[in-house]
Amino acid sequence: MTEDQLEQEALGWLNEAGYSTVYGPDIAVDGDAPERSDYRQVVLVERLRSAVARLNPSIPKVAQEDAIQQVLELCTPVLLSANKRFHQLLVGGVPVQYQQGNETRGDFVRLVDWAEPARNEFLAINQFSIKGAHHTRRPDIILFVNGLPLVLLELKNPADEAADIWKAYDQIQTYKEQIPDVFQYNEVLVISDGSEARLGSLSSDAERFMQWRTIDGVMLDPLGQFNELETLIRGVLAPAYLLDYLRYFVLFEDDGALIKKVAGYHQFHAVRAAINQVVAASRPGGSHKGGVVWHTQGSGKSITMTCFAARVMRETAMENPTIVVITDRNDLDGQLFGVFSLAQDLLREQPVQANTRQDLRAKLSNRPSGGIVFATIQKFMPGEDEDTFPI
């Protein structure tokens, strides 16, 4: 199989998963059906404009155009910082103000309908040429959602022993230097040589690019060990999976240096299963029992917990729950509290730490709903003058 044949296979799988496919040169500025003003343009502006109008009918056109300009002009010179800003706009909406009568109103323009995937446009474009300051490059496949280039796939020739999956990784590093504009909007990177396929983020080093070994979260390698790319496409790039993944499983941490993290398949499906169990258990007549998520050491428990917290707090059926994170050691309590604190953009909530038994009681009793509270299990013990557990 050649690289071109692999590319066509991938486009076929993407089409079956729910993407329309377009050949990049056809929509280029000099193509048969041009959609770009020049080769520097990486956002399909008219498709974005159409989606914004469709998803925000109650917001005036002038505010819609303001939102589009904010997306096109992120005004952040550092690539990863621009990428973080775009992710905030993508997930939370673009803040706008407009006049309504004598009143100034504030609102958020949605770029994506997260609840109904079918209301969005999913497009896979191959051979999409992009002009940088000194070079023109042509990534193999870019996935656009509502005109936004959210996923980039770089493929290498399966028949060429010298062109393995890591050559695809190296190629992406070159792209980041030579055509950085497209990476401002990138959410996920995919590399493959036909048999192997891995997924990573804009700041991931080679070690952090991960296999995606399941489609349904139950069976591993359902298409066989050497069909990793098809498994990845069907298991995370399929529209319904992709929207859930981008909304709740992408996080930025800045502890002196900004990094972007994306969840692995085990974290993604563990959280989805846990949410289903918790929602069912909390219903009237439910068991009121959650469950256990098991991890090996070093497999990303803190990311799973953070993504679960973000997901469950926005689950309508849970009616704005309060999350209490309980550990049995002060050092672990501090470590997890630090992880959650760095993920405030994802959580949309500042976690708090209970310092004493009295502080824990106050934080829980004075909070009718919502919030994330950290405490060690010892703080749930009765006081010296008590003989029953107060919480």
C-alpha cells in the first residue's frame, strides 16, 4: 500500500464515520470551487459564517461578525497560548456585546453545537496547501468542524521501511515551524504509517503520542492489531465521540510552562461509563451507588478525575452537584488539589481545600450546590465531644 492509497482509505473511513470529503486543490483560490482568498487562509470563513448564523439565530449579525473576527484574529503571538485562547472560544463560546434598544447586552456566540452533532458540518480535506512565511506545505488530511481546522492527520508510506510513524511526527514538528497558523486552531494531532496510529496534542512530545485501541470502550483492537488508524478514526474522530472528547477531555496546565494534555482511550471511556453509572444511580429509585475506576500506577488517574469532575458538573441530570475529593494523605490531597487548580478552564470552578474538620463542615453546610471540595478522610472523624459522624 502506498501513502496515497492509505490516504484514500482513511478518507473512506472518515466518510463512513460521518464526514464529507473534499480534495484540497478543488477549493483553493485557483481551484474549480474556490473557498479560500489565498493559501495563507486556514479557516473556511464562509462555512464558519454559515454555522455561526445557524447556531446563533437570536444574536444580531454585527455581533456574529465580531465573533468571527475574534476567531480569525486571536492576537496572541505565542502558538500554544493562541491555541489555548482558541480552545476557550471553541468550548465556551465567543463573548460579544451588542445594542438592543437603549441597552447593551452581553452574550456568547456558539461555534459548535455540542449537544446535537448533526447540527454541525464535518469535513475531511486532503492535500490542503498552506503558505507560511517562507514555505508552502500540504498536510495529508485536515478535519474541519464548521469551517475550523480542528484535527490534522499526517500519514507515511506503509511500504517504505524508512518512513515510519515517527517520520510523521517529525513532519508535524516541521509544519509547526513553517505553517504555524493552522496549529492555532488544532485540537488533536494524529500520526500513522498504516499499521500504527497515535494521537497527541500540540505540545506532546513523541512519548506522549498514544495509541487508541478501542471503538466502543469495551473491546480492545476490534479491527486487529495492525488496523490502528481505522480504530482511531472510528473510535475518537467519529463526530459524536470527537465533540465529547474536545469539550471535556482536552486541558491546559500552566505551572510555569504552558502544556496541553489530551486524554487516552482508557480515560475517555472510563469517564463516559462513570457518568452513565452516576446519573442512573442518582435518579429516584436508583441504587445511589457509583462505582470504582481502577488504574495502574502512572496511567493518569488525576486526568481521569479532572475530566470526570468537568463532565459531571455540566451533566443536566445531576443538577449542579457538589464534588468532594477525599484522600487519605496530606501530600496526595495537596497534589490532586494542585492538578485540579491548574485545570480551572476545563472545570470552570475554583476548587477549595478544607484545612480542618470545622472548615470542612462549614464549606459543605454553607454550599447548597456546586463546587469542588478537597479533604483528607481524617477530617470526617467526630470531634472530641462527639460520638457520631457529623457528615
